[in-house]
Amino acid sequence: MYRCCAPLFIRRQSPHDVFFIFAVICNNLHVKPLPKATKMGCIRACLQKMRLTVKLERFRQLGRQYPVFCFLLLVLLLSTVLLNRYIHIMMVFWSFLAGVVTFYCSLGPESLLPNVLVSIKPKTKLYQQELFPLGHSCAVCGKIKCKRHRPTLLLENYQPWLDLKVPSKVDASLSEILELVLENFVYPWYRDITDDEAFVDELRETLRFFAAVLVRRTQKVEVASLITQKLLKVSMKHIEIIGKARQKVKNAEYLQQAALEEYGPDLHVALRSRRDEFLYLRNLTEMLFPYILPPKATDCRSLTLLIREVLAGSVFLPSMDYLADPSLYVKHPTSTLVPFLQKYSDIRSKKPSVLKLELKEIREQQDLLFRFMNFLKQEGAVHVLQFCLAVEEFNDRILCPELSDTEKMMLHEEVKKIYETYCLDESVDKIRFDPFIVEEIRNSINSPCNILCFLCQKGQHLEPFIQSFFNSCESPKPKPSRPELTILSPTSENDKKLFNDLFKNNANRSEMTEKRHNQNYFMEMITVEGLYDYLMFLARVVFHVPDWLHHLLMAGRILFKNTLEAYTDHYLQHKLNKVVQEHRLVSLITLLRDTVFCESSLARSPQDKQRRAKKTFEEMKTYIPDILGKCIGEESKYEGVRLLFDGLQQPVLNKQLTYVLLDIAIQELFPELNKVQKEAAVMPPWM
């Protein structure tokens, strides 16, 4: 009879499992079961052997993971035993070792030293009034949901260009490109209908509104933080997918298709085909209409269809093609500041417009005036009309050629009352005038002889309300009896934009049964945060740095991560300030103009493209410092740069990244979309 059981090399088994295994062994060996006491003794012996085996295995793993540390610990232990008479000296080394171990155990990957660059501090985010905060805000303090003052209308909702000034050269470049939009997509068919410029004037006003909203929203975005925290993060995920695709195919010719397969269902919906791309841009444009068009303008279906087709098919699609094209890669005097696109939106029609109402016409018709008053009450802007009526009554009285001194004093008191009611900051009915006008009114109070100086612009703040009121009074359109006819763009020539030799049919995928577009895929599947982590990611995944250098970078992360990222944000903001200088903005606008409207440029020859590609690859290699090349090896350096270069030469992959970056930028510019998506039961297919 066997008195001991065979050694079991099993880790972390429970006593019940051990007893079961022991019973199976006894059954297989056809032995008589042992008494209960003998069984328990045998189980204890097995458990002791298992614990010993597990401990020895842990020591082996520790030795493999930290060979240098274990070797030094063994040497120190042997030295202490052999040189026990010098124990007081050996205690110094043991104390140092204890400090190192304590320091190592107390610090983790999330233990980071603060920024040591005291001169570089985080930028304080300034409060800026929200555009379209459900239509209303306080005119006194400017806050939304103000409980202290009476809510009233924010004038920027109707005139977002107020207080918005840009250099005259930038304004001229923007006017040029917007005028080209009209010349190419409106005038070719509009001139065949009529020579009246009233409709085009309204369209200019709408385009000015759209551009001013984009400028204001861009000013609110912290671009440097957006680049380092979000845009670079999804770029790292894109590089990771290209790296996985490279492991499957060695030839760069098949890299793009392998990467598209690696994306799987998370490929952007716009990349399925060129038509899906155009439909995505069309839906995205229409989804932004409530935030980029004047109030009530979305009720005009013909206007929204025209703007949607022009922007989606003739502006955005060529721009995205240009940004994804792999071949894309003296101090100037400044001009004076001018009101944003004011000259561009000047009325050119010399005939009375049927698309507008004058305040005089509204006052003469009681029914129309009653409707207009109700509309202003809904918009919280009745005091604007009261101001205009008070000024008009004042004009009628002051134009009298024979005024007595008493009447002049009464008029002076009336001006003072108008100033206190509509110009003072603490007034409930305060209207945001140009500071110049407020100053002139104040001077009029002090100098009665200048009492007429401010009255020329009395009705300017009421004009947008009149136009919006006019739009809201339009009768509803009859429902069409047949499906709506949609076109690719206002001109048949733009149909060719769907067929591109470079991008072919994008990923050429049919509509999949799984229609989801997980917009947070890039955020959830990656754990790196900040520029230091991005550099470590590139070093590990792209350049395959050795383990010792990776451990050294991990140690440096604790010391330098916050400092490096603070300096990077500061440096990036400095560079962005240079980008928005006048001459650079003019160059960017000119580049956009050439991309959208100039299609006759000569294509580069294959030899020229190859020469430019070779030059770009050599320049990319020079970006890697020589000392880093020696640490990681020249072969690893070459392969890493080659991977990045080959990834940038794939047009469809570039477009995938461009659309993901576009989605993030849109959500930053229009954060209201995030709330809409959370409240919606079913997410739109283009999101």
C-alpha cells in the first residue's frame, strides 16, 4: 500500500480539489483507500509541497523580471554573512537598499511630480457668452439662466459679427472666396431668372452670419489642448492600426487594404464609398444648420437645400480630398482692423426688396404691429422697439425749427432718460450699442448742442428682428406629392467630384448590417494620456526600443511628464499665435480658394512624385536625433520612419484619419451636439 502520494505540480488548489485529485490517483492505481486520518496527513503534506513549489516559482519569476536587483541583493546578503564583523558598514548599504525599495513601492505610474517650470502656468479660461443659449440670456450681466435680472435677447444671436473685427486683408480674402461661391453656384442659374439682387443680398447676409458664427466658436476653443489631448490621441490609435497591418503584409502596396480590414466595423461611415462620403457631409451640414444659420432661416427649405448642396458637394468634399492627398505635405506689414465682412454684405440691390419690411410699414398697419409686438415678446426684445419709437418721437420733436428754451431743456431731459434706460450697465432694459455710440450719447447729455449726433443708427438693432419676424410669418409650404429631388450640387459639373482617380471609391464597402459608428472607440481602447505617453507609445510600438530604454523612459515619466507637457502646450500656443497672423491667414484662405475653385492645375509626373517622396522620407529621418538612433539601432530607426512614411502615403487611410479628426473638431465647436446625441433614442447613421 502506498503511504505517500505522488508530487502534484499544481498551483493554488483548494483542499477539496486536492482531495479529489488524490482520490482519482488512488482509484487509478487500484489501491485501498487510506483511513481518514491518514488521508488528512497526506493532504497536509501535499499542501506543504505545493506552497513550497509556489514560493520557489515566485522567486524564479522575480529573478527573471529583476535580474540585476536580485543579483545585487544576493551579493549584499552574502557580504553581510561573510563580513559580519563589519556589520556597521554593511548597514549603510542595507539602509540605502531599504530606501530604494520604499521609494519604488510608494510610487506608481500615476505618481507624477508637478510642473517645475514656475513661469509656465495653465491658461485661465475666460468666460465668453454662449451663442444660441436657447435663444435668451441676460442683457445686464450676460449670464444664462440669470435669476436676478429680467431675461432678454442676446443680440449676437442675430448679429454674431458684432464687435468682431479682423485685418482688412483677411476680410478681403474671405470676401473673395464667398463671392466666388456666388459666382460659381448661384449666379449661373439666378441671372437667367431675374436681375434683382435682393435674394443674393439675403444670401450674402446668411453667408456672413455663417462665417461669423464659425469665427466666434473657434475663438472659444483651446486649440493647443485640443491637439495634445484629443487629436494626437486618435492619431496614435491610427498609427497602432497601421502597425498591426504592417505585421500582416510586408509590401507597402497592400498596407492600405490590410489597415482597412484591421479597422473592421469601426471604419468611418464616410469611407464606405464616395457616395456615402457625400451623404455624410450633406447630413453633417444639415445637422449644423440650427447653429450656423440665422434664427428662423431653417424654415426656408429652398435656402437650406441650396446652402447644403453648395457646402457639402462643392466646398467640403474637395477640401477633404485635398487634406487627405499624400502629396500635400520677410515680415509682412499689418493692415487696419475692419468689421467682419461688412463690405461683403453691403446691399447691392437698388430696388425696394420684397424680402424685407421697414419699421414704418409695420407701424402703419395695426394688425402687423400687433403680430410684431407678440413676436418681440417671445424673443424678449420689446424694449428694442420701445427704444426705436422713443427716438423716432424725439426726432419728430427736435426737427421743429422754432424751439423755445423750455422745450430744448425738456428734450435734453428726454435724451438723459433714454441714456439711463437703454445705455447704463445696471439698467434692466440695457441694449448693447457700439461703445462709440454710447460715448456720443453721453457727450450729448453734457453738450445739448450735439443732441442729434447719435440718432442716425437708431434702428440698426431692430432690423434683424424685423427680418426674423418676416420669415416666421411665411405660410407653411405644402407637402410635396412626390419624393424630394436631391442633386449632388447646384451645377452638373460638380457631379464629377464623386469620381476621383486618387481615392477611387474609398474603401468600396457596401452598407453593412452593423451600422454603428463608435465615436468613442479611439478614446476607450487606448490608455496613453498626454504628449509624454504619446512619445513612449511611438518609441515602443513604432521604433521598438529595447526594454532598458523603455524602463528608463518610464522612470523619467514620473519626473518629467507634467513639466514636458506644460512646456509643450506653451510652445504650441506660441506657434498657433503665429499661424493666425494676418499674412498666414491670407495664405490659408488663398489655399482653400485654389483647392475649391481652381481645378486646372497641372498634375505632377510620376518622376516628380517619386522625387518628392524620397526627399520627404530623408527629411523625416533627420527628425530623429542621432543619439536616439544609436540607442534604438539604425535598423529600428529606419523601419519606424518607413512605417510612418508608408502610412502617410495611403490616401484612403489619410481620409479615415481626417474624418475622425473632423468629428472631434465639430464636437468641440458645437458641444450642443453631444447633448443632442445623449437625448436621442436612436443615433443618426452619420454619427
